Amino acid sequence: MNDQNPEEVKAEVVGVPEDKASGLAITALVLGIVGVVCSWVIVLNFALGIAALIIGIIEFKKIGAGTSSPKGRGMALAGIILGAVTIFAAIIYVIVILVTAASFFSWLPWAQIMQNSSF
């Protein structure tokens, strides 16, 4: 059979495990990207932007404290920036919709009739 005793069998270390970015950094980046892509969907843009911003800040603080891998610093920062851009774009989008709706309804002929009549 086998000539080795169980005490003689040793595990070989092939390589040192790599220090990878944490899941929070990747999540912040993905939420930021999806938030920017979906910035035209009213409720989704705010939710994704806020989530990317919060998760990115949490991960950035963990990296600063040394409890998380520093390889995720760029992803966390990108998630924070994209989350802020998504929230800003969402606010601009809502303002444009409100101004457009107000100007559209004031242009309609029946809107003037409704303003002049008293019910």
C-alpha cells in the first residue's frame, strides 16, 4: 500500500493567499454603477444612490481603521462618488419633471377654463 505513516504526511503551501477587496467595497461600486445607469427611474435612483453612498462610507472607514483590506479603497471611493452623482442626478431629474409638468399643465386649454371657473 502506502509506505508513509500518517504523522509524516504534511500539507504543502502552494502560494500565499492574496489580499482581496472586501465584499462591501465591491457592493458599493456595483450599486453606484447600477444607480447611475438607472438614474432615470425615480424611486430606484434614490435608493441605489443612498445605498452606494452609505456602504462606501462604511467600507472606507473600515479600511482606514485597518479592519478591511486596503485593496478595496478605490472601489469604496468610486462607490461613494457614484452614489453622490446618482443622488444629484435624481434630484435634477425630479426638478426637471416638476418644471415640465407645471409648464405642460399651464399650457393646456382646459387648465385655463378650470382656473376661471369656480366650483
